[in-house]
Amino acid sequence: MDKQIVKPSILPGFMELTPNDQILFNKMLDTIRENYEKFGFLPIDTPVIEKSEVLLAKGGGDTEKQIYRFTKGDNDLSLRFDLTVPLARYVAQHFSDLTFPFRRYHIGKVYRGERNQKGRFREFYQCDIDIIGNEKLDIINDAEIPSVIYYTFKDLGFESFTIKINNRKILSGFFGSIQIEDSVEVLRTIDKMDKIGLDGVSDELSKMGLNAETIDKIMTFTQIKGTNDEILSNLKEMNVENDVFKEGLEELDSVVKYVKYFGVPEENLAIDLTIARGLDYYTGTVYETFLNEYPDIGSICSGGRYDNLAEYYTKQKLPGVGICIGLTRLFYQLREANIIESKWNSLTEVLVVPMEDCMEYGIKIGNQLRNEGIHTQIYLEEGKMGKKFNYADKLGIPYVMIIGADEVKSEKVTLKNMKTGEQIMRDIDETMNILKK
Amino acid sequence: MDKQIVKPSILPGFMELTPNDQILFNKMLDTIRENYEKFGFLPIDTPVIEKSEVLLAKGGGDTEKQIYRFTKGDNDLSLRFDLTVPLARYVAQHFSDLTFPFRRYHIGKVYRGERNQKGRFREFYQCDIDIIGNEKLDIINDAEIPSVIYYTFKDLGFESFTIKINNRKILSGFFGSIQIEDSVEVLRTIDKMDKIGLDGVSDELSKMGLNAETIDKIMTFTQIKGTNDEILSNLKEMNVENDVFKEGLEELDSVVKYVKYFGVPEENLAIDLTIARGLDYYTGTVYETFLNEYPDIGSICSGGRYDNLAEYYTKQKLPGVGICIGLTRLFYQLREANIIESKWNSLTEVLVVPMEDCMEYGIKIGNQLRNEGIHTQIYLEEGKMGKKFNYADKLGIPYVMIIGADEVKSEKVTLKNMKTGEQIMRDIDETMNILKK
């Protein structure tokens, strides 16, 4: 019977890696997780499928049409589109089981039916941390977050990156001071500075009906540059008579001060008054992170402070601060730009190759190696030696251990270094010591 | 404005853990992953959403109505219901990028809209390994698999468990020898031995129209007991004149012999002729694993040998052997039966508690601890000391490091062991040495 063959393929917008890239991806994921854990964040895991009424409690917005929503039986279901809404639901639901400040990390896949486009993914990993306070949360937490970003990206092997920081209160306070009541549209426009430039922003503001003087004030404000201390001085010298502005300035001042104590070098943290980040969510400190040599990649880690995490699920006031690394997109872009490359075709350190009639001894040697924590595969197929060496070569396994009649008789093993070609015959204990180095 | 509050809840049949249980769950997952990697298995990750025509290429079966299937735009989509079908598709699709035998592990969530029932999950983790050959795969691989099971469950902390093993060819060969052409139904019935007992199976076989003599032969056959060597001897002495039977017996004989070399003790591996496992998939060796003291939990790790992994996606013949640990269900049952318990409320080793005006020094000490790999959280909120100690207590953080004016002045730290209450003041290097022990 000839079966109908279905072409093996996946949907566009979904990332699937070959094992060598997967190993690299997993190493990045592990590094992020280790750093999050080192800072005292606790793991959580939430269902990918949730009730639509829960996931969409906040309603609408740009993302709603991107959501994978469907029914099964009587249930109206949606796939999570971020890890923040599930966190809000989780904290409200398990409130009495949690200890506050609640520091959680969550690494998992989320789903958005984005327009099909290179570098855009419909399934992607987010790696989130958030610190949630019960009723209040000290501003120093906002200074700790950049240090988590800093140490994580250092550990990921990046040298030159900038965590850009701002405070939404400074923006809204400033707008209030120049009688712009609804700052939402203005903020949205300023947020495009990176994409449409100074003139583009100026044009759009003019189309919104702002007069030249006001636009001038806005542009001057957003163009305040310099070291962090210079920017803070400039902002103070503006003497803006607005309480929200003052509060934001005080917060930013604190954050910049404390970030230093957390060990983040001056060059890795820069106040940038054009950073606004979304609009209906963040209320204070906001972060975006850029690779200095690859600005086109855009922000590789973003987040901020919010006043109330779970207002749709509980009356409890839960302020928090957090960040997200969108690892799938980041990985894709780093690979495309050849900034990272897969170094491992395998995680195996030793391929044991038993010759004819030496399988028993070979298997036992394999057990011994694994008992010592050495990642070991035994080549179990019959075949020519050349084929077996070729297998190790293709997988980039650094050592082949040859087990032949001589080795069995003398109770030794022959170890071949696949890189140098060097081959030595020693007893197993000595060989394991060599391998452990 | 008073917001409408949506009750925070998740769908029935979905597991969500509190952080302490999540830590335990993750530790089990990590142990499984470490063992899989130690045996030379490579990681892959596939999309949770696939094209329905691909995922359901094999068609129908009992699971089809359980599948989460929906449309988005013009696409007919399904959520993966196991990791085997995606593996088949993956191997066929990436064939030329893979090195055979291809050993892969895959740990991920799968989805089945099961009837709502205690201990049944609609979203659950599977932890799979498979070894895929190109055209052929040596029988010794079937002997290595039980050793992966053995070392993994040992590492998970289990002492007393039995890997039950059988070979489908012995079953189908035997049925062929007693003129039962369509052995599928008979196998399905035998597979229920654990649930409906000897009489139950006998009754059902009778209802299928088998005569008493045949039923008797079947029952006698499935009741062959003893040590592995005794069972193998019994099977040989039956002198069944059927090639498939003979091939199966030879394979089982080999597997039992080689499993010993792989270091699996006799008591952890038992031939059980009633194990059949599914029907249209496995073709040779089959495995099920049981906790000896908790047989009610059912099989905690199952799998087997198949002739052709990806026949729906490629003409390439790809025989393989693999197993699956259904971790979500296993975790649930172990927790319910109090076989495992969460030991950690936190992964943090030290909570640094700076007193008033000592935050700078406290933060810097925190950096030093983390640089040494010690998981460290700094208590950043203002408040009474009692509250801070209480926080460490609730989270089960073993050490609190107190930083007050005396400590800052003398450049020392005070370390409190939360278990013993013992408190010492030393310089930071000495304290870190104590912590590392």
C-alpha cells in the first residue's frame, strides 16, 4: 500500500531550529534563567490556554485581533499573548499563597497572529521578571532591575550595550506644565523618534494642532542630552512647576543613584527622555536596552514600573516593576547578523566506539564515564571504523574512545582527540582524569 | 471609576503550581533533562501549533476528537497532542541536516481535550527521548533505553521501580501460530490485564468468539512468569513455529542480555508478556515502568520500538526506539500520594537586610555574593526588622545577612542562620567561605 505523503512543513512565523542552533538557544535561555534565579526570582508556569474572558479582561487594544482565540466545547479560549496578563491573574488568584514583595520569573512561549513578515514570530519565548509589592514597592527596586539586565547580558557575552531609562511621570508632568491635557498621542509620537526622526516627530505634532511654541518646547525637552548627571541637572534647572514632574524627577534621580551601587557602570545606563514605552500600562520608570553596535535590532530588553498589576482581577493594589527579554526574536536577529554562532553540534563529550565483540566492555566503560558526569554516547551500530569517526566528526564530539581486543585484554582504553588527532592508550581512571581536565 | 472585576481562574484540567511546587517540578524536569543529555541526546523544540493536515496526517484514532483544532485566517490549525508526530515531521523535514542515528530529546507541553477528571490534564509536559536510525537501527539501542529510564528515576530519588519489557513480535507471532489473524483486538484486551484482571480478559476474549482451547492457550501464554531467564527459557521451550515469534524472542533475549551490561540491576527489569502498548505504532520492544510500592499510579514511563517513524512525511525508512515520561501527571500523582514534597519556598540562599542608611553597603555586599555565585536577594523595602526576618522565614531563605551601622563601620557583616538562630559577625570574605560550605 502506498501511503499519501504529506509535505513536512511548519506554519510561517514559527521558529524551529536544527539541533546545533537549539543547543545555542538553550544555553542563552539557561543563562537568563540562572541570572534571574541568582537575584532571588521564583519560577512560575501558567497555562498557554486560558479563558478568553480572563485573558481579555482588560479588553481590546491593538493586540486583540492578533490573538489565537477559539472555542472547544462550550469554552471560549485564548492562547496567552504575553506573560504579564497571566501574571496579573496568577497573583490575584494565588494572593494568599504568595509572599510580598513577590519576585517571579517566567520563561515561556506566547502567541500572536502577527502579519507574516521576516523576523516577526507568531510563537515566541518571553523571559520575564517582575517584582510585585502589596500596596507599595520601594523605588530602589527600579534601580535593581537594570542590574539584572546588566549582569544577564554580560553573561550572555555582550560587551557593549546601553540600558536607556526614563520616567513616565517626567513626561506627563512636563506635558501637563505646558497645558497638553491628553499627552497620550504626544507620547506615542515621541516614542517614534528612533523611527521617524526629529523632523518626523515635529511634523506629526504640528498635524495634531499644536502651535509652534509648544512644539518647540517639546522638541527642546526631548533633546536634552548629556551624561546622566547633566540631564538630571538640566531637568532640575527647568523648574517645572508640576508635582507629577517633580515626583518623576526625584524617582529618576534615586534610580540613577542606586543603579551605581548595584554595580552597573555609567556607560551602560543612559537617561533618554524620548523613551516612553506603550501608554496605558507603565506609570513610572521605563527601560529599553540597545546593543551599541547594532542599533537596528531595536530594544532587546524592555519594561518598566506600573501602579497596579491586577486591577481587572482584584481590588488589592499591586504595584510592580519588571522587564521582558523576547528571546526568539533576539536569537533570530543575532543569528542573522552573525553576532552569535552555533558552536556545538552535540552536548556529548565522548563517543565510545567498540569494535566487533567488544560491545560488553564498551558499554561498561560508557557507564563509568557517565557515572563521573561525562556526557557519553556509545556507538551501537555495526559498521566500518571510518563511518564511526565520521559520525563523531559531524556531531563535533571532541573525543572518541576506541575499544578493541587489545584494550579489552589490557583493561585499557584508547582515547583519540578529534581536534589534534592525538591518540593515547591508558587505563580508564587515568583517561577519565584527562577528560575531566 | 469602578472597574468590573473578572474572577481570576484557570480552565479545569490545567495544572498551575504555587512557586514552592514549581521549584520542585522544575528540579524534576532538570534532572530528566540532565540525564537525557548525559546519554548523548540532542535537544529540539517544535511549534505548539502546527498545520492540521500535517499533525493529523496519520488521521483519526481515539485522540482526534480530543485535539484542539481551530482556524485562524485561512489556516486549519491544531495544537500538538504528543511529541512523536512533531518528531516524525521534524526528522522528515530536516533530514539532510541531521546525523543518524539521530538521538533527540524533547521536553514540552502537549494538549488533549480530555474528559474533565481528577488527575487528567489537558495541558501536560512530555519528556521524550528517541533514537532514530536511517534504514536500520541496532537492537542494542533497545537495551540502552531501559538504562536511561533506570538512571533517570534513580536520580529523581526513586529506589524501588520495575521496568517491564516485552516484544510485540512475540505476541503477534504467538497469535499467528494459533491462527488468530487479527491480533489487534486480542492485544488490546490483554493490555487491560492490569485493570480488569485475568477473568475479565478471559471473558472479553470469549465474547470475541474465540473458543475455549484458544483462550486457554492465550491465558497460559500470558501467565508465563518467573525470572527473566526463566521466562526466556519457557518461551524457547514452547517451540512456536513462527518466524515473527522467533525474531521477537531473539530480540528480547538480546535486550535482556545487553541491559545487564548497561548496569540495570536484575530487579529493576522484568519481562512481562502482558505488556502490549498501543497497537498501530510499536512493532518490537515495548516498555512500561511501575513504582513497586505504588502500582496504582500506573506506568510512569513508557515507550518502545517502531519500524518506521515518518511514513506519512517521507519515503525514507526511519526505524526508532523511544520513551516518554508524562511529567505533569506523574508530578500530580506523586504529590497527591505524598511521595514527594516541596522542600524549597525559594531558591535564594541569602537575604541581605540593610538597616536605615546602610542600603549602599548592603547593595554592594549583595553584588559580591552574587559574583561568587550565591543566590542573593536584598530586602529593599522599608520596615521593621521583624517583618524582614518574617519574610526570610516565610520563603525559607536559610541565611539573613544584617547590615547595620556597626557593620558598615567595621566593614563586616552579621550572618544569621535562620534554622539554628546562630548569629556571627565576620568580614565578608570569611562569611562567603562559610556560606559556600
